[in-house]
Amino acid sequence: MIALSGFVVGGLAVLVYGNYQHDPNRGARKDAASPGTLPQGVASVLAVLPSSAVVLDQEDRVLRASSAARAFSLVKGDHLMAPELIAMARKVRRDGEIREGEIEVAANRFGQESTTFAVRVAPLGAFGQVLVLAEDQTERRRVEAVRRDFVANVSHELKTPVGALSLLAETIQDAADDPEAVTRFSGRMQHEAARLNYLIKDLITLSRIQGGDPVPTPAPVPVDEVIQEAIDRCNTKAVAKDITLAAGGAEGLQVWGDDELLVTALRNLIDNAVVYSPEHTRIVVSARSAGDSVEVSVSDQGIGIPETSQERIFERFFRVDAARSRATGGTGLGLAIVKHVAVAHGGEVTVWSKEGSGSTFTLRLPALGGVTLAAPSSGSTPLEAAK
């Protein structure tokens, strides 16, 4: 887009210069024009620019501003609100050199983030007029930061099992004459290899769905079957901790989507509940119709999530209890996958949690059909309502 801005700046300069040189009545044109008017043809070009465009006169007053420039609060009335741009415009007016740079404009509303712009400032016309082009770079910067963090996190997560496998292989080699040690360390290698396999699978799944695009080949999906399949896949881990997995709620509900992705999302929620629940407890997976949506909830009697962490738990690689997650083979991607599956299906995932009282994760998806059930009473907890 900056290249496009440069092309536009150059094109406008050629347009202005060409009109002046080839107009046989340029003297009359010059008299007719004034410092308060735009050169011929410039207004038409500025009208089609996607970026924020501002033309300043020799007194730094705004002659023309695009709607984008006003929307970003770069311009108010006939004033340019960014002091950095005014300073650049004065330098350009003084020496006629095109200047480029980046500026950051503070948010005009509480709670909003500042906006980063790539800017290009160039002389325009014969009356000290200056053209300012500003391209919003905030989203690009955010994506770059997310990408850097993701690569750093993946590298860190891969380094642990790969390093462990390398160390264990050396240990086994040194203990070749000790069958008991070989058996013990080979078991650890299998554990680390499984952890690496889970991480790679989760990365592949996340890569498949994180674009936020709709499911490519949706079909009617029975919610009962998704719940039962997810419970079956998690049952072994639950039995090992003497945790009961129970299904409840409405039957016969359907959603429109990808059954394997939905099973994966629900399995991750159940796995998460098993990891953070004490032994001899109960996890309830229930479904209900909620107007045009179907809600599938996973409620546990676990340790709960601190309120300060609840906004971040759907971030990739974020762990409330990193030591426990790694000890149980968690990849830190499970809840991020749930979030992206929900978004890909046009839905959302929410969490209710209280430390010491358990958590309830609710996957809300657009309904294909089903009955409407009464909502649980306001005095009951999510787990009680699901039972």
C-alpha cells in the first residue's frame, strides 16, 4: 500500500506539472487558481484513494480531507490534528523533498488503542500546498506481533520434548547393559514422543481453522453423537482419576457444521476439565436449545480459574497452571482450538468459573433445529443446572 501511495504521489505531481506546462493558458489558469483551491484533476484522484488523504494549504489549513482521515480523527474541521504530520508538511514545503515515516495517533475514545500510520508527505501545486497520505498499519503490526509470539511459543514448546528425547536416547545408550533402566527410559521416550505428536496434531488443527473462515463443507451434525463421541475419547483419562463423565440435557438437537471439528472442540473441553478436576468428582456435558442457538456445556467440580486469567485462557499456549499442564501432556492449544472451531461455525465459547467451585465452558452454535427448553433457574449454579 505504501508503494501505491508513492505511485499516487508521483502521479499527482506529474498531473499538476503536466497541466501547468501544456496548458497554453497557464498564465490565466494561474490567475484563476488560488492558494485556497486544488489543482485541476487532483480532487478526482483523491476521491478514489482507499488511504487517508489530506491536502494542506500554505497556512497548514486543510483544503481537502478524505472520509478515512476524518474517521481516524486525523482531521477536525480544517485542522490537521497530528503535530508530527504538520512538522513534516512544513519541511516538505520548505525544501520540496518527499518525506516518509511512521506516526502513532492516540485513541480518541477511552478503551481504544492508538493507531499506527505509515505516512508519505509530498509537495503539490504551485501555492505551497502539501499532500499527506496516511495508511493504517495497526492491524498489520498486530498480526506481525502475533506471528512472532506464535513462532517463539512453538519453538519453546517443541524444544522441551525434542530435548528430552535426545537426552533420553543418550541415557539409554549409556545404560545398554541395564535392561531395567532401558525399559524405564524407553517408557519416558514414548511419553515425550506422544507429547510431541499431540502438539503437532494440535498445530495442524489450529492452522486449519484459525483463519476464521466458515467451515468449507458443512453438513447437519447431531449434537448427541458429538457429545457421545467426545466422552468416549476422554473416558480413559477420566477413569484413571475415578472421574464420572455424564451426558445430559436436551436430545435430538442439530447444528450445521463439521462433525470432526466439533468433536475435537468438545473433547478439548472435557480433557481440560479432567486435568483440572480432583479425583472422585463428576463432569457433566449437557446440551440445550437457546432460541436460534444450541448450547453445549461442560461443567466440572475442579479447582476453578482465577478471574484475572479468564480473559486469556483462549490464547494459544496460555496456561493457568503451566506445571500441571505440562505434567499431564497438555499442549496449551486446546482452548485456542475450541475458540477457533466456535468462530468457524459462526458461534462462540464462553466460560463461567469460580475458584474452588469449578468451571463451566459453554460452546454456543447456530441451531439447525431442535426443541426449546426452559432456562435453568437463576439460583442454581451451572453444574447443578446441568445435572
